[in-house]
Amino acid sequence: MKTALIKILPLFLGGFLFAQPKADSIQFKNISDEILVNSTAYENLRDLTKNIGHRLSGSAAYEKATDWAVQKLKEAGADKVWKEEVMVPVWERGKESLQIKTENGTWKPLNMLSLGNSEGTKGKDVEAEIIFVKNREDFDKLPESQVKGKIVFFNYAFNQKFINTGQAYVDAGIYRRSAASWAGKKGAKAVMIRSLSSAFDDVPHTGAMRYDKDDTAKIPIVAIGAKSAEELEKALKTQKIFAKLNSNCTMKGEKLSHSVIGEITGNKDQSVIVVSGHLDSWDVGEGAHDDGAGIVQSIEVLRTFKKLGIKNNHTIRVVCFANEENGVRGGNQYAENIQKKNEKHIFAIESDGGGFTPRGIALVMSPEKKKEVQSWRNLFLPYGVYHFEYEYAGTDIEPMKKLGVPLAELVPDSQRYFDIHHTSEDTFEKVNRRELLLGAVAMGQLIWMVDENW
Amino acid sequence: MKTALIKILPLFLGGFLFAQPKADSIQFKNISDEILVNSTAYENLRDLTKNIGHRLSGSAAYEKATDWAVQKLKEAGADKVWKEEVMVPVWERGKESLQIKTENGTWKPLNMLSLGNSEGTKGKDVEAEIIFVKNREDFDKLPESQVKGKIVFFNYAFNQKFINTGQAYVDAGIYRRSAASWAGKKGAKAVMIRSLSSAFDDVPHTGAMRYDKDDTAKIPIVAIGAKSAEELEKALKTQKIFAKLNSNCTMKGEKLSHSVIGEITGNKDQSVIVVSGHLDSWDVGEGAHDDGAGIVQSIEVLRTFKKLGIKNNHTIRVVCFANEENGVRGGNQYAENIQKKNEKHIFAIESDGGGFTPRGIALVMSPEKKKEVQSWRNLFLPYGVYHFEYEYAGTDIEPMKKLGVPLAELVPDSQRYFDIHHTSEDTFEKVNRRELLLGAVAMGQLIWMVDENW
């Protein structure tokens, strides 16, 4: 690309842009300039990921992260910072291994991760023939006699045809969540699934599974990389293959933990606007995109309001939720507490789709409110944020839906997220500074509009 | 992020979407599905970058790349493939080094790259005091006496406030292009500039410079990393600093080279639609985003039309241009040839902004044609392509503007491009498979519309 010939016109001179209040667009630019030039979010993320690293609920690292969040919220200029108590489940992985072999072959290790919340083999080898199915339909056709005593392998691939990879994730998600229950009910010894991954590599992805209440056997479930899954399916077409699983993962009850909250007090009233992410992560990688990004972006919004001297009408509150990944206890506790305290909330947004360039904001609110937010679209267009049609909200703020709080979630570009989501590869190096900051810009701008207009 | 709570509505049910012809949207999906599932573009890019690597005009690697392109166009199903002769300048870097020291200190090396087309020091040490200026305005104020015999250091930073980093690149580009001429005219010995980089690291970025016709002295110009530049500016505030440059880069005349062309013949007429990128790259890194991406995307469009059995009305021609980076000879020669042959061209698009998720398509054409393309916007929205308001076209197809050919350029997300543009970091690993493919999807879809309607 050469410089000389590039002519860039002001954005959207015609087409679907129409006039917007000048004062709003000036404030949008102030927020953007402040964040793109002076942000501390990227260095905060480096600090969180490199000096604390992954931080599963119940771990010592998570507790360290709560102290870190208190400190960062104070540095950002919060008027009040506190920890909110919440009981969280304690799940521990421990040592684990998975090997496969042909009938007369030797054991060969596979890259694997037990799924979160799964029971393990209590350190004993569990060995059985692998029975392969492509999907649930095929599995449902199998009689119990063909499943009993076997290790069931689901090779359901991520559907590359979806443009938004979140849709492929939802589509394949049922295998991660429920396959252990399906197979356990038919007497299987364990389950292997293909990782929920948009990349074709051999990196296993963990993530939450759950047992049904009526499960009599809680059988182990593990994920393997997409490449291993393809090779295994191919091999199974011509021969019997056996697997040997040894894992120590288990639930270890509950523990007192904390969400971390910081706010700048409203100048007009004490009703609350929430901007949030979740502080916990899975126990692999560094939890950089998921959801270190959402945490540092939320803190950045508070810092920016303070730095620009914006006289916020309502209280702007950053919530760093505990335990999104395997329980959503932080989110549930928060909704319960505000109900008890009768604390009025006028809006909540979460960033939990990774620190990628923002493309839009998903909305869960009344049709009238939604229409109002969509009427602000043209203010956002110069910042590459154009899409306000998705209808979903952050997992941690969802529990506020029943309280009638208008909810939203930042919608970043989805193409790279599920390459590294819930893996050892979700590291600081995978986050681009400007992409991360633009997410904070979009949230800051939206909160400014909400604070002004609601 | 959990799966259970995500509800994704069909895109743009309301708002700025209105009905589009059903047949078009079906063909859009066919093209998208074919590319996202069966594309060879990503593996082609791996092959080009890993087995050939960087490929500056005039180098042996570039000639190897032309054979590679012929082969890949044949594999993709082109009806005709040929090489088009073009004379290209031969610029060679050779060994180079830059050191700095304080008056009584010792020499310390800096990461550096000579700019493309620059003359070097003919292997001799050129040593002088560094004189620092922030920008052109400051430089213009300096009398000749203060510049003469010095090495001028311009520390003009990439402006982070622009949302589209291409604007920051244009803004800072004049220093790369012209600073050697400004300083040469005042008798300086050499010029150092801060790299045109959106990242704050110590990776130097090369790129084309040019001497003015009236330059009596062609003085060397080199780029240093943004971090080194900041440190150097700081150090210069308190002390004198000297630089020692030794470089061998020089122009070595011209050489016969080739652009590579492949096409599928039109079924209705022989008028031509061009889809293109440039095959050459700078002599560092692997030329992955710039512009291996554009090359494999263009070939992918041809492969997809062939694979889907689309009966194209017009000839669809892939052009892999020679010498974009330091001469645009391929593009100029192509425009000259089609004029000579009186070959009617109805449309040309280039992809030369990196293999990132597409956001739009820039248009250079009559207001009527532009309006027509913009009226197709809603077909593109489900693919994340929404922006048709930029007015620029690929450097290599620009020479066709004077022939009245409607031109376009793919507009990928710009956030990461100038972190790695023209550096050792522009490697295959920096390209995401799905992002790359979606660029090919958008170009294929647009070409389908043009082929049907023009």
C-alpha cells in the first residue's frame, strides 16, 4: 500500500447518515481521543495477564485478581471501591491424560482438557473402546447395548458457514454442555468431544459442562483438538481404537469469594449504570480476551469519565463479576443484592466477547428503548460501530433482566475469538492494543448517551 | 462467554435493511459457503509466504513467485494464464547499520531499515551530529547553517486519534516519502525518520521514498522503531548525540519482469472484470498481509466462480501486479497495454489493505455507478460489509482511472495493519484464516453483482 494515492473522504457524507446533535459528536470524539491516546487499559491487561495469569473461581490467583481490581479501580479514580461477597463453586483440574491405541498398538497421548465442572477418574485409568458418533441424532439412534462400557466420541465440527462465529459456538455448544449426560444415561464410561474451535489446529478448548439433576453416573468428559478429532474419526473407519483416560478433576464444594465493584457517584441522582466484565477465567492460558479485556475496558470507561471531568448524572459503576465461567454466581448474587437494597439500575452493559474491534452493541430492552439506542447509530458509525440488531446480553448481567433493567453487550468482531477461547492460547499477545481500546471507546460513548438521556 | 444465554436474531430484521432480490442473496450465500468451507486461499498463502517468502521486484524470489502464480491460477481453473512483460526498477538493500552515541560515549546500534529507493553510503561510515525536529514546520524554520553536515531526525508520530489507521498513515507518509529531499536541499548528510507504525515497539518499517527531480544530493534515509525514536528525542533534550550510518542500498537500473494474469472467459462478451493484488512485496518479512493476502483472495474468487459453475457474462481476470511497492510499473504497464489492445474493462477491484475482516468497499466511479453499488449494501450487511463511502482505489488499478474504468478497493478492518506493514513482522502467522477468506467472499460477491448487472 502506498500513501500517495489514498484519498479518504469524511465518513458517510451521504447514504444512511443523517445529522446528529453536534454536542454529542464532540463528546464522542473527546472520549475516543482520550482513550486512544492516554488509555491505561492495555498496560492494565498486560499486568493482569502476565503477573496474575489465569484465575479460575476459587483459586488463589482469583483472590489475587480481586486485590488487583480494587487497586486499578482506585487508580482510575473511583469514588468508592468494594468487594461484594459471593459463594462460588470450587472445581479443580489436577493432573490429567488421555491416550489412544489400536487393538495391537501402543498408547499414544492426545492433547486434551477435561471440561470444567466435569468429574474425573479419581486418578485411576479408565480404559474402553471408543465408539464414534458425528452428532446427537446419530447418538440417539444407538441402543444402550452399543454404548454401555464404551468411551463415546462426538466429532461435531464448528460450522464454518456462519459469518458470526458466535452462532457456530451456540450450534456446537450443546455437545460440550450435555454430551456427558446423554452418554452417562446409556452407561458409557466417559465422553470425548471435538473442541468448540474455529481454528483447525490441535489446541483443546475447555469450558463449562453440566450434569442433569437425574444423572446417576457423573461420567468424565474431555475435549480434544480439531485435528486430533479428524484423525481419530478417520482411523475409526478402518479399525477399533481404545482410549485410556486418567484425570483428577473434581468439585470441591464451595468457597467465599468476591466480585469487585467501583463507582463514580452520580451528580443528579444515585441510580446506577453498570459497565462490566468478569474477573474470573478458565484455568489455562491467561484469560486475556476472556475476559481480561472486558475488565480493563470497563475500568477504562470509569477512568475516562473522571479524566474528562464529565459530570455524570447517574452513578457509573464498574462491576468485575466473579465466577462467570462455571456458575454465574457473581452475576446472580449482584442481581439479588440490588433487589434487596432496592437500588435502581437504569442500564447495564458487559463486554465478554473478546477485545476485538467493536462492530456493534447487542440490546435486550423494551422496543421503545431499543429504538432510541438504534437512533444513535449515526453517532457511532465514524467509530466503526454500526450493528445494533443482535438481541443478547452479557451472561453476568442477564440476571438483572427479570428486574426490568435495560441490558446490552459489546459486539466485537467475532472472527478470531473461537480460535483461542478457553485455551492455553488466550494470552496477552493475542490482544491488539487499538482493537481493545476501541471497545472501551464504544462502551464509554454509549454510557455517555445513556447518562445524558435516561 | 457461555453458550446457553446467547440469542442471535437474524441480522437486520428492521432498521436500515430493506428487501433485496432473493436470487442475489442466495448467490451471495453460495459464494460465502464455498469459500468458508472449501477455500484454498489460506494454504496458498502459507505456500507463498513460507516457500518463497518476501519478493521484492527484480529479485530472484519475485521471479519464483511469478511461476508460483501461474501454477496457482491453473489449479484454480483459469481458462488462460500468461505473464505480461514489464520493466521494473531494481533496488537492493545490502548490508546496513546505524549506531548512535553521546559525545564521550560508545557506539550503540539501533534497529533500522533503509527506506526503499534510498541511496546508501556506499559502504562507508557517514557520521554526524543528529539534529532533531518534530515535524516539517519545525524543519522549515531551521536555517541551512544548522542543517548542513548534520543527520536530521524527524520524530513525527503516527496519530492514534484517527479511527481508520489509513488516515494516520497518509498523515505521516510525507516524512517517509519526502524528508530526504527536504534535508538534502539544505545540505544534510542523511535522514532518520520514526517508522510509520501504529504499534509502539522497536520494529522499523521500510517503504518507498523518492527524490525530487531537482535533488542535487541524493542523501540516505532510514527508519527506526517508534520506541527508539521516543528514547532518542528524550536523550537529545539534554545532550548532543551523534549517528553513524553505513549502508549499501542503491538503485541498480532496470530489469525485465512480469505481472501474472489468469482469466475465465466471458460467456456473453469479452469485456473484462479485474480482481487483483500485487505479487511483489518489500524485502523483509514475508509480504503476507501486504500483499500475499490480495493475491490469494483474487485467485480464490476465480476458483469459486469456476467451482460453483457460474456462467460469467464477462471475462473475469485475476491480475497479480508486479512492482507495486517501488514503482507501480505493473499497474502502469497493464493500463497502457489494455489501451493499446483496445480491451474493454467494465470494472476493476484490488485488495491491498491486508487480509483482515472486510468492512466495506471503496469506490472510484461515476456518481451513478457509485449509487448503484451502494444500493447493493443490504446484500452485503449479513457478511459484515457495510461501508461503501470511501473514495480510493488500489494503487495498481489507479492507472485505469484515466480510461474511465470504474474502480474499487476492498476495505478491511485497519486496526492491525500498520503494526506490521513493511516489516519483518508481516508474516503468515499474522493472518487469520477466516478474516482472509471473508475478504475473498466480499470481492466474489461484488464481482458477481457487477457481472450480472453491468
